[in-house]
Amino acid sequence: MKAVDRWLLPDGVEEILPGEARKLEALRRNLLDTYECWGYELVIPPLIEFLDSLLVGSSHDLDIHTFKITDQLSGRMMGIRADITPQVARMDAHSLKREGAVRLCYADSVLHTRPRGLLTSRVPLRLGAELFGHSGEAADIELISLMHETLIVAGIERVQLVLGHVGIFRSLVQAAQLSTDDETLLFDALQRKAYEEVDGLLERLIAEDDLRLMLRELSRANGGEQVLADALSNFATAPAPVRSALTELDKIASGVKARLPGLKLGFDLCELRGYQYHTGVVFAAYTPGYGRAIAKGGRYDDIGEAYGRARPASGFDTDLKILARLSSLKVSDRACIFAPLDDDPALLQKIASLRAEGEKVLAGLDAGMTAEQIRDSGCNRQLKKQDGQWRVVKL
């Protein structure tokens, strides 16, 4: 690499300069404080660990996004985490081993082998909350409400919540007895919302008229609150697991609206994000002007089974970098106090006292700095000795 190119960073990897870093850190602190008020305890999983532990219960998508390296001490394969949820699930199942509901939260970086979307970072700063040990709708209602609170605290002014349930599609596919390959073909077409392709696959793969029509209707079931109302009516003769999933989704939606009066929910009953590991309700948040979900989550029961303890689980996460970019919050740098270069014990004590009070004090490195130089360093006040006392005065 030429000396002139040494400043270049890999594609999708960015440095965070003071202004943005200040906003990110302010958001991180505010949101973790919010989670603590809701009873969620902060955990810090390791950045790197053995691959066979890191990828337990995860999808193929997560596997290909995970950097793999060889541990020079053990010779075993290790991975740099691309997601934090499996690690937190391990901590709940193996390290904490508590009974009953456990609420955990986190805020830390992950690393992706490739960007997950256009202009997205390969080093997102993931912030999320997970609730283990409760299988009822109350846990999902709490997490959806907390995800909404996250975005409001972060200064995202317009938020649209969209709910779905992977159990609906999964149950219909099982009833149709599709092979794994045929299910994959249909899944891919549904994810792309390629409706003509979906219809062609349904005609070719499913002989039973009722199931074919239900899957066709499911593929178009996205929009406002009427979508769920129509589904509850139109799927009244569907297999029992389908009706059970719709009833569960209806209870969760009602619980969320009770907590967030006036909120208009959206529904996408064929939202299959995380289909390989989600087991129930899925939810996401969107805001105008950004084409991807800004926060997402869902239920993923029994992920801890591989660690010796199957537990109900639900959670969500978001990228703090995206929140900071979309946030309307203004975080200004505090103006500081300039302290001249002087070894006077009284001055040093005054500096320490001001810093203990939360003031920002910049110690001079050179004697005889002019007022203009002091202002250029970001200070609007200075320490001056008056009547034998060090006092803070305006510049």
C-alpha cells in the first residue's frame, strides 16, 4: 500500500469522529438507562468465541456473515460475532441459570463479512433487549412496547410498527406436505413478493384448493389493521395451528395498542425474516425516508437448548449508528473552561473540583496563550487568579 493510501478503510467500515461519537454515546447512555428503568440488566458478551458455540441455533445467513479465524492456542475455529442474540441466550441458559423471567440488554459492536444492505455498515453497533423464561403474549407485548420506546427516546419522530407471525406460513406449508426444496422455492418467492411466481409455484406444488388459496391470500396479507381482521375471518377453516397463531397475534396487537393508545399498527402476515430461527410473532419498526427496518425482533423459543437449557425467548435489536443518523436529537459539545499552564497547588485543586462537579476543563499546554487561541480550543471561560483566588471568568 502506498503511503498516500494508508488512510483508506475497507468498504463498509467507517471511523467515528468526535461529533458523531458524542451523539452515539449520548444515545447509548440514554437507551441503556431506559432499559434499566424497565428492569433489563446490561451484559457484555465476548467479541470472539469458538464457532460451534457462536453459531448454535442460528441461520445460514448468520453463518456467511461471520468472520472465521483459527485460535492459535487451541487450534479450534473461532468466530467474530455477527450477532449478539445467540451469545445472550447462552448467558441466560448456561451462565446465569436463573428460574423465571430474565431480562437482559446489550450495546456493542459486531462485525459482518459483507454489508446486509445498501450503504449499511459492516461494523454496526448493536443495541437490544432480550426476555427469557416467559412464553406468554405479555413478554412479546413488553418487548414491542420497549422497541417503540427505544425509537422515541432516540428522537425518531415518526415510527410505523409492523407485526407478523412465522407460524402461519410454517403451519400451512406443513399441512401441504411440501418438500424442503419446494418450501425453499416458495419461501424465496414470498420474500421477494414476486406474486406471479408465487401463484405459479402454488399451482404446481399444491393440489388441495383450500390450502393453495390460503397460501395465495397469505402472500398478499400486508397493510393496515384491517389485514389482521380479514385474516381472522378468512382463515377460520384453516388448520388449528394457523388459527392459534392468528389468535396469538391478535392478542399481542391488542396488548400493544392498550399500552400505546393512538398507535396504528401495520401487519405483514407473510413476513418471514429470520424464518429459520424465529418461532412465533415477528415485529419491525420503520420510519419514512429509510427503506429498511430500523429495529426488528421476534420470538425464538428454545434457542438455549444447545447449551443444556431450553427456554422461551423473545427480543429485538437495532443499530445505534442508524438511529444516530435518523435521530432529530441535537447533542452539543459542552463549552469548556481553560486553565493556564501553572503548577500552583490552588489551581490544581480548583481544576479537580470543577471536574468533579461535571465541568469540562482544558489544561493549557503552553504558556502565554492568547484569548483567540483559547476560544479556538472550544473554551468560552477561563480560570484567572483574582484577589489571590482562582476564579472562573468569561473570556
